Amino acid sequence: MARDRRLARFICEQPPYSMLVRSIEADVLPTCLRHGMGVIPWSPLAGGWLSGKWRKGAAASSHRGTGLPQLFDLSQAHNQRKLEAADRLGALADEAGMPLVHLAVAFVLNHPAVTSAIIGPRTMDQLESQLGAADIQLSGDVLNRIDQIVPPGTNVHPAEFGLENPALAPGAMRRAVGG
């Protein structure tokens, strides 16, 4: 449509994407691939859940957890499901002989629609821990096992898909309901 109207076309999409937040596999990634759009996802470590710190019996505190307790409070069922999935993915990474950080970043980078990933380290140690992931090619067996833990196109917490759009909040809707 942009070409037909001689307008600039979209060239890149920047969604959240990780082994715990996979809903974009259902529509965004296939659409971008079909139309030749770049995809530069953010949060391949799912806000720190896939950093390797969050394992059963050793759940850590999080820098982000202070500002977003709803995403890290282990008394909430959806966060317990994230902990369970992160623990199972950590065990898979251990079996595959790599740190969970590498599995997480490589998972995102290995998708054919993904151009690059925004990793967002806060420290040099975090950066160095993630760099080796760029060279990892995941086997079909490892990808199949990831799919068994978190099925393609789903999110461990269904409501977690990135930033909430304030324009879609009930009070901001452009037309009144029932009026």
C-alpha cells in the first residue's frame, strides 16, 4: 500500500520477544518476514527471568522487580509459572552445555525473521555474559524442547506482551460503549 501511494513504508518492527514471551510468532514475525521488514526485538532475557538467576530454590531479587513488582512477585501464580518455565529452560541450557543467557539470546537471534536483538545489559559483566550467544546455532532438538516448555506463539503469562498502550485503556477509547 505504501508503494502504491508513494509513501515511505515501514522498515522495522521492535516488539518484545523471548522464550517466555512468544506471542509475536503467531502474526508479527511471519508478517515481517513476508514483507521484508526488519525485526529488532527487545528483552530476550524476559526482563531478567532468563538471566540464569531465577531458578527454583534460588530465585533472586531483580533490579526491575523493585519498580515492577507485579512482574516478579513470586506470590502471584503467573510469576510462579515464569519461574517454573525459567527453571526448565535453565535445565535445558545445562544439558545443552551453555549458560541460560546464551540459550535465551540465541533463541531470539536464530528466528529467521529476526534481524538483531536489543540485549540491554546494565553492566560490563552482563554484556560480556551475553556476547557469545551471537555465535550459537540451536539444533532442531533444542528448539523442539523449548517448544515443549513454552509452546510457539504463546506467552507464559498471557497478559505480558510488552508495554501497555494507554490509548487502549477504557477511559481513552475513542467511542463510548453503550451510549
